[in-house]
Amino acid sequence: MRRRRPSAIGGPNPPSAVPTRLPLLRTLPALLLLLTAPPSFAAAQEPDSPPTPPNPQDTLHPTPPPPGSSLSVYLLTIEPGDLVYELFGHNALVVRDSETGYEEAFNYGIFDKRAAGFYVSFAKGLMMYRVDSDPLSIVLDDYRDRNRRVWAQELDLEPARKARLLRILQTDVLPENRVYRYHYYLNNCSTKLRDALDTVLDGQLRAATQGTPTGSTWRRDTRRLTSTDAVGYLAIDLALGPKGDEPTDRWEEMWIPMKLRDTAGALLVARADGTRTPLVRSEELWVDSTREHEPVTAPSLDLLFLLCGLVAGLVLSFLGYRSAAGSRLGRLGLGLTASIWGLFCFVAGAAFIGIYWTDHDFIRWNQNVLLFSPLGLGVGAGVLRMLRKGRTSVWGRRFVLGALALAVVALILNLIPATSTGNRQFIAFALPVHLAICWVMLGIHRMDHALVYGDSVSGRGR
């Protein structure tokens, strides 16, 4: 519809028509423009509409953030300390809430040596440890005082996963749940955190690591971590049985807190929207230390053990020779050395046998029982009788030969790949000692007369 101009009508309108037609004429151009203009232009020409008033319900009840949005989660890794059980490191989970100011550190693997029956339970393999929650400041001050390095990794978890993790931790520290069955490899301070993280990650941690070999074993990593403590190294390595020589995968090796830290730092996880992001957002050193870092490799001490065994065998042989020559000092040294050796073998062998009736599955079927058997008590007693009576006895010689035969069996088993275990270094030490004692006993027996202690002693010996 086109707009008509007044001049096109043929002349001025009569005065009587102007009041009634003028508003219509003024309106027609605007209507025509609105009808023919593009939508954006037409909308622009419309008068401003009043703003929509806010919904009172939206003002009174805003959409709350998802649970866990104010939480931050940190994986703490504490490097090794001085005591034997500190050589393996420790870890904890720290949860912070920026809204409430809540901050707690959750520690598994807590024990009290002064608790009634602790050592008896430990010997049985029934180790009941607990989980505690402590203020972060107390935890950091404690490790700072003990000169132990503390690393903190902030975990990039979704809010729902953070909230779920906090519920798991707070449930575990309840009085009815805080005590749990501990295992030094399978259920310790590190594996408890590993399992909790794997739960909130819907199994992604296990899926990414289980079945991937590490090229190491339980024993090898244990040796590596205890190599700075001679007593701890010897005691633990002596106690480990064949199960300790089984290879580990990346899931299992996270029994070591430092391995959990390294694995978490390299892990990519899938989020709810399908994206994959690093599990660790940032890593910081919260407490520094003057200590060296953990050893990188396990030492090989086979030659050292063999050297020590040869030296011990030579000393025993020399003492036996001096005893046969009538030296009282040699007799005293041989008797003392044989007594210590026999007593140690008896105690160790009895412990290896008794372990079978405990829950120490990593110590059972220990082949070291062949090297340090209860026959050692008879060996020591036989040597002492020989020194006192001036001659050997049949049962004393049998004990010595039996102990040597068991040591030879241990060597043969170690040379067979299917039955070989990690006790080669103990074979290298024990076998020369057994050979030396056997040489002393049988050598004196072949002399076919009493040890020369003097005429009176010799007469009494006969």
C-alpha cells in the first residue's frame, strides 16, 4: 500500500474534511513503513517495552552451586625418615573447604606400639591399625621437626567427586570404622588412599595401571628403600619368602607412597563431559628437608655377603685349628662363635616354621629355613661338648652334617629357575660358615684323640 500525497487529490481539502482525515493520513506512512521494513528494522522502530520484572522466586532461591564446588583436595607425600617403618615414606589426603574454613589431613596406617597386645598381634599378622584426621598445621609441623620432605599435589577433581571423596574419608574416621586390618604391602597407608581415589574416579586409576609390569618385585623395592638402614635391610630381607619375589605391576607398586605420587602426577582422567584432563592440577613442596631423596635402585650385595661368609668361615677354621693346638683363647673363641651361630639358627628357623600358622603370607615357605634351621642348636651344643670333653660325639657330627646338607639343598633350589628366590645373598654367607664348622668337627674326629688341652685335661677327656 503506497502513501498518497495531499497534492494528488486535485487541490486543497475543504476545511470541514481536515479534522477527520488528518490523523489517518499521518498514520498511514508509519503503518506502511512497519509492514514493508525488515524485521530487525521494524523491531528497532517499536517503542521500548518495559523491562520484565525479576521473578521473586529466583531472587529468594538462587540456583545453588553443585556440592563440592568449594572443596580443594591435596595428596600429600612424605619422603622417608629415620626409623625402619619411616623408610618407606608416608602419605595423606588433605581436604579444604573455602566456604566454611574446614581443613583436615586424613592419615591411614597409624599404630600405637604401646597398645596392649600390639607385638603379639603383629607376630600373628593381625595388625589392626587406624585412620586419623588431624589439622594440617599439626601434621606439617611434625614432619618439619623430623626433617622430612612433604610434597603436595592439588587434585583436579570435579565437585561431585570431591564431595564423594570427603564422604569416604569422613566415614572411615568414624569410631566404628577407624580401625582396619593392615597389611604392609596390600593394605597400607598408600594403598588405602589409592583405593579411595580409584573409587571416586570410577575405576580409572586401576584401569590405567593394573597389568602393566614395572620390572621390579616386592623384595627389590623393599631392598631399595631399606638400603640406608643395615639392620632393617637384613631383618626384612631375611624374613621375606617367595611371594616377595613375585613381579609387581603399576597398580601394586603404589604400596609405596612416592609411586602413588608419581602415578597420580602422570594420570589423565575422563570427566563427565567426556574431556580428559590431568589428575594433578599443581604440585608444590610444602616442607623442605636436608635429607637425600629415596634410593633409586636396589643395591646388589651378593659379593659382599659372600666375602663376609668366607671371612667368617676362615675365622672359624682358624679358631678350630688353635683349639686343636691347645690354645685356650682359640677354644673360647670357637665356643662363643659356635654358640651364637647355633642360637641364631635355632631362633630364626623356629620363627620361619612358626610363620606358617600366622597370616604373614609374604613370609611363608621361606627357604632361609634351610640355611638357618633349628638344627643349629644341636650344632652349637655339639661344638661346646667337643670343647668340654675333648672329642666329638656321634649326634654332634650328625647335626653338623645335617645343617650343611640343608644349606646345600637351599643352593640347589636357588639354581633352579622355577624354585629360585631372592635369598642368594644369604646362601653366599651361610654356606661357607656351615662348611667351616663341618671341617672343624670332622677334622677333629679324624684326629682320633682328644683335643690337646694339657695332660690333665686330656686324661679327663678320655
